[in-house]
Amino acid sequence: MSTHTKERRGMPGAGRTAAVAVAVSVTGMLMVPAAPATADLQDQPPSVSVTILAGPEGDVSTVRATVSTRGADAVAAEIDWGEAGPPEQVTIARLARGVDHVYGDDGTYSIAVTVTDEDGAVGVEAVPLEVRNLPPEAELAVDGVVEFPGGDYVVTRVDGSVEASVESLDTGSDDATFTWSTGAVAQVFNDGFGPDSPLSPAGTAPFTASGAVTERFATAGVGYLKVSVDDGDGGVTDAVTGVVVTGDADAAHGPAWWTHRFSGAADDPAMDPSTAAAYLDVVAAVSEVFDEHDAAGSLGDAYALLAERAGDAEKRAAAELLAAWLHFASGAVTWDAEIVLDGTPTTFLELMTRAESAFEARSTSDDELRRLVEDLSDVRRSAS
């Protein structure tokens, strides 16, 4: 029986050995990796994230990019600006700060940023960049612009001509087309040979161009000389100057003569209604009193003002002031004609500017208004 007992005591030892073997097997399965993670990280290319600050044509656009890698460090970068030229080589640090570029023309450009790491892996991101168009600037130059109380105008007589020139400046590499109020059209090509292509970032920018025209004015009145500058990409800029066209009268007349002209008398051989109306347009343009202070826009308005010349001092001054402007509108007196007042020479425009200022001032006394009437009467006497 003792032998049987010893054999039973040996069985637990055999059981422990089996349990240990199972434990080792489980532990071994937990320590074996599924795949070589280090190799996967090294095979992944750099990740590139691009941001763009787009400027207009002729101005700076900026491209920035952040680069992230899981393996080897990024060492080289380049930017394809979408202009069909070679990519620009940049450093990773410069790419992070921002790289500036100027496009000479508006349009949509495809930007591609390429980054290469130490192992030759390449990461690329492409994004569109919208460069907007800017309209051209235009400066119209006209000789003989005169500063009247009512505004600035070029002055010419009936059948006279006005010469004008224009210079345009376009920040982009666009053509310039000049269209004048005369109907004349002229085009200046950016490359000097032919029309600008839809995308021409490598053209001349900024681009200046010029043109000139002579316009004849056949009738009296107020007109304008205008030029439109078109860059061909939707940008249009207008430049305009007002033109006062006076008649060709050779004598000045008093308020009574003008009163009859605006009375509505039929078949007046001295002046037809359309000419009289044109003269009133000239007065309204150059004067700050008519029609702002006193209505004189129609023949009836002018007649009412002129017919009241025998009234109080203010009405007499208004009638004489209107008559003096009509001397100018008819061409009997030029804006720079010499007027002698008490032996002292002045110009018609200087006198009229002072007269309008005095007429509009609330502090002007009746005696001063009567003196103003006398001075304005000297316009007629000087022109006769």
C-alpha cells in the first residue's frame, strides 16, 4: 500500500509541468508583432498642407505649406506656379514662412507644392489660385481747362476743336483699347504685335499706353469729351472732361436785348429758341448762381429774371449778372477778356467770380449790389 500511495503523490508533479507549458505558449503569442511597423512608417511619403493668400494681378500672392512626416525628414521642396515655367526650388523653412509670387495677368492658376524626404519619398498637393483683374487707371489731359464758379470746363467756340490725350496704367499685362466719344477706337497691344492671350502672366506689367484725339463741336451748348479704357479682361475706366461751346457773337447787348430774345417772340432773326436754350445751358454750367440760387433753366425763367431789372437792388443785380454770363455764352466776351473797372484792369472771369460771391452773400448791402450792377455793365462796354 505504501507503493500505491507514492504513485498518487507523483501525479501532481506531472500536472504542474503541463500547466507551465500552456502558460509559456500563451505568453509567446502576445509578444509576436503582427507586422514590421518601422518599415511602414518609412514607406509613407510626406504630407503637405497648402494655404494661399491670393493677390490681384501685378501684386503679390503668397503660398505657405506645412509638411509632416512619419519617417525620414523632409529635405527639399518646389512650387509649380502654373505658368508653364520651371518649378521654383524652395527650402522647407521658407515654404513654412510663405513664398511670394507676382502674376502679371488675372486668371485661375493650378499651384502644385512638391516635398521630398531623405529617402526619396514624395508628397504633393495641388490647389487652384484665383488672381483677380484690376481695372486700368486713366488720366485725360486737355489743354485750356478753365475753373469757373460752377465747375471746370474746356472752352471753345462753335465749330471749334478740342485736342485731348489719355495715358493709361494697367497693373496687369493687358492690352489697352481706347474708345472716344468721337467714335474713334484705338488699341495698343501689350506685346506690341497682337492681342493679349487669356493668360499672359509673363507679359509686360505694369503696362502703360497712350492715345490722342481731336473733337470738333459744331453747336453751342455744353458737351463733353470722354474716353473709355478697356483692358480686355472686364476692366473698364472712363475719363471725361466737360466742354463749354460758346456762340460766335461779335457784340455784347444789354438786359433789354436779352429780354426780347427770351420773350417768346416768333421769328426772331437774331436768335432761334434752340440757340437761346443752349446759351442758358452754358450759363447753368459755369455759374454758381443760376440755377442754384435763381432759376434760369428755361426761356421763361430767364425772361422773368431779365424783365425784373427795374425792381429792387437784388433783382437788378440778378438781371445784370445773367446778362453778363449771356455775353460769355454767346461768344461776345471771352472768359479771359480784359475788363477795366475804375481804371483797374481785371478779367471777365475774375469779375464774375467776385460778383457771384457778393450776390450770394447775405451781408451784401443794397449799395454794394448797385455798385455790382455798375461793374457788370462795364462788361458790355468793354466788349463793345
